[in-house]
Amino acid sequence: MGQSTETTDWVSRYADEVIEESERRTPGKPVVVASGLSPSGPIHLGNLREVMTPHLVADEIRRRGYEVRHLISWDDYDRYRKVPNGVPGIDESWAEHIGRPLTSVPAPKGSPHPNWAEHFKSAMIDALAELGVEFDGISQTEQYTSGVYREQILHAMRHRADIDAILDQYRTKKAPTGKKQGQKPVDEAELEAAEGSGAAAEDDGTGSAGYFPYKPYCGGCNKDLTTVTAYDDDITELTYTCTECGFSETVRLSEFNRGKLVWKVDWPMRWAYEGVVFEPSGVDHSSPGSSFQVGGQIVGSIFGGKQPIGPMYAFVGISGMAKMSSSRGGVPTPGDALKIMEPQLLRWLYARRRPNQSFKIAFDQEIQRLYDEWDKLNAKVADSTALPADIAAHSRAVRTAAGELPKTPRPMPYRTLASVADITAGHEDQALRILSDLDPTNPLASLDEVRPRYDKAEAWINTQVPAEQRTVVRHEPDVELLKSLDDQARESLRLLMDGLDSNWSLDGLTHLVYGVPKVQAGFPPDATPKELPPEIKSAQRSFFALLYHLLVGRDTGPRLPTLLLAVGADRVRKLLGA
Ligand SMILES: [Zn+2]
């Protein structure tokens, strides 16, 4: 069960700490880690860190043979705060539901799901399944409305003065009151995403009749715009009035199930109730008065529990999410990422960075470089030349304690697949032919061998690459341009075409396209830059531009070796004027 120090990465270190702490708190019991997600709208890709951080730690603990529960608390009994922008199937009439529980708001039109919360949970659950994340989902609506927290609610009401005193230490400090998923907003869409994820500036329960940590949803309008006006501890009678519809009633908390503890009391209550040992939260909650810090005081002095080990995770950004393709108003979700990348790659991004390091998830050209890096790591792991920390991150990306994630049988380079998908524009027979040419001794029997990676690359091309950057291979040679070429240019094309057949691979063609200008200048094709005059660089640039113009009618495009492979030798010869 011990880990050698050489393979220790951040995940292993947290696993050590969490196992030790769990054994101390509840010897012999399953280890409990937790995440919280608010399905108040599309769940932002940035919030995936809330799940991946405990997932990776839980998975390491499982690999060591311990039993682990990874709870995902669906905060679906939170109030509906605002109508998010860019969600299809809704209109301004959804505003009338503001203040109701997320599970009491209708789902967007056309949704197969029974309510707002279920609609957005569902997409996240699908993404987590593809990512291999094993979890126990807990609906807070189900918990509260079935009276699961009855004792905890009555206890909190009995000790409301103590809770009030704790909260009061922070009230003057103008502390952030947002929930833990708040992401640092970078633009308007991000801001909406953060708010949509539950960064509620919620009131903490203070009212004119005193402090009450419990808020009922109104019996008239089902909104939380209620004020508790009286409470009797002995008989648990609670009276509230609604500022929205004027409804008022007196209920007995010993049997009433339509309300919830305020967030700053709710969160620590659940730490104690579930025995959570590890639960991370966003960096914006490291400040004094944050719900994590206040919760730490409340869980101990009110609920007799302990604060979990709670690392603060840094912001995860997105690079180049094309606005045009955003199906959800500029807010990418984990599902959007999984349309363009395999789950292994996404897992790897989280596994290789410590939670306090921020990073970006690439929706732009950078995804191709990232995939190159990933393929290199796979090769290094396969021939045992990878570094221990890289091996650890790789292992966490490709498998869980339950086994290997489904993978692409023949993982051809993503940029090659993307170029082929770009050039063939949905013609699968053509794509199969081109990909088979890459290795004629071992041709592809079917595109299934390169799936799902091919499908992800194709989706990336179709949804993230703007029309003006798409590659359209010429159907006919550019006769005018060919006619205008001088002898040297003609000679360069001849050298290239002569070398095509004997260099028909990515490496071979790379060597060939860089080698032609060297040979023309009287150097061997494998001469290194140090052996060459600087003019070679500009000769190479002009040669490449000429090839792009003749092949795709622009001065740039996909990498030339990839483009040549994708176009095919016969068509290359036709377009270069053979
Ligand atoms: Zn009401």
C-alpha cells in the first residue's frame, strides 16, 4: 500500500493525508470525499475542477484498496437566482420562477427532463460517466424534502444565537458570501457562468425578528422571499410571512420539510452529517469570512464535526472557445470539451497540475500541440523513458481503479486526423483512403480504428475552426500561377514530386519539404541549421508559400507534411503541374 517517494505526485500526497485523517476520525469506515455542484444553469467547464480534484484523490485511495465514497452534492434545492443568457428553449417568462427551488423551475422547452435542475444535472452526469468519475449523487431537494436533516435543522435553530455570534465576527469585514464554486470571472460570459454556478450573495439568515439559520419556501408561491417572524423552541412552531405574495403561516419544524438551512450553516452541517474528510473549493474562498472558514467554526462548535481537508483550487480558463459554436451562450461545459477531446486528455490536464496551479483548456489551435505532447508522453510511457511524475499523471489519465478507459485503437496524430477531417468535409470514404495511405503496409480496415479520436478531431474542425481558416483543396491546378514560375521554382516542385513516393510518411515528408530548398542551394538534405546560410530560411518560407498557394489557394494552411498526406500523392502531382 505504501507509495515510493519517487512516484509521489500531488494526488498521492493528498491520498496519504486523507487516509490518515479518515483513520483518525472514523477508523475502519469508508473514506468520504465530496464535491458540490449547483445545477442553476449549464455547469461550466471551469467547475469540473470541483469534481476532478476529489475524484483523482478518491481514485488513488481506491487503488490502494480502501473503500471510498465520492459524494457529489447536487445543490438543487438552492433558489433559482436569475435567468441565464444563451440557454436555448427559455424566454423571459422564466423570470417568474426566481426565488423557487431549482427543482421547481420548469426545464427549458423540448427537454426530456422534469425540471430545471434535472436538465442541467443530466448533461453533467453524462460527462462524468465518459470521464470515468465514480460518485454517489445526493439531491439536496430529496434530502431536505424528505426530512433527512430534521435533527440537524432543529439543532441549528436551538443554537441560533451561537451561530449568529460566529457569523457576527465576520459581518463587519464585508466578507465574500459567495458559495464555493465561484470562479474568478474573466469576461461577461464567465461572470454569468460563475453566478450561474451558485455564487449567491445569499443572506445569512438575519431578519427583523432576530437571527434564524432556516428559511422556508413559501406555502403560497414556493419562493424563498420569506421572513421568519417567530420561533418556539419547545414545540418547534415557526411563523413566517412572504414578502412576495403576502402568505403567512405557522408550521411545526418537527414535521415541516419545505425549507433549508442558509448556505453558511448548510455546508458545515453536511460535512458533519456525511463525515466528509476531503472537499476542495475555489481560491476565492481562502479569504477571512469565506464560507469554508466560517464553516470550519460552525461544524466544530455547533455540529460536533470537523472541517474537511480543503485545498483551494485555482481558476481553470478556456482558450479560444469559438463564440459561434458555443451551444450554451459562450459558456463551455465539460460536455463541450468532450466533444473535441478524449476523456484521457481532459483527465490528464487536471492530473498533471496541482490544484493551486491554474491552467487553460484549449478549444483553439493549441489543442493540436497539447495532443502532440500527450502522444509523446504515451510513447515515453510505452518505452519506459518517462519521468516518474509524468508516469503518475499518465496513469491517472488513462485508467481508474475500475480499469482502463475505452481508448482509440489506433491513435493517429490529432492534427493529422483534424486535417483529414478538414479536407474531406464529411466524406468518410475519402478520409479512410487518405488515412490508409499513411501506412500502406498496415492500412486501416475502417474508421472505427481511429475512433473516437477521429470524431473528436472532426467535431473540433466543424465547431471551433472558423470558416475562413478551413482548408479547401483546389480541384484544378492554378494554371496561371504555374505558368508564371521561374526555373528555380519549377525545379523545387520537381524535386518534391520526385521524392513523394519514397518519403510517404509524416517524418519522410517533413524531411522532404525542408530538404528541397537545401538541395537547391547545394547542401545535403539533412544538413543542420548550423551548416546552412541564413538565406535558407527565407527560401524555405517562399517554397512553403508556393506549395500552399498551389494546393489550397492561400499562403498558409495545415502543416505541409500533414496536408500532403491528406491531399494524396496523385492529387498533389496534379495540382503541382506534373
Ligand atoms: Zn409567497
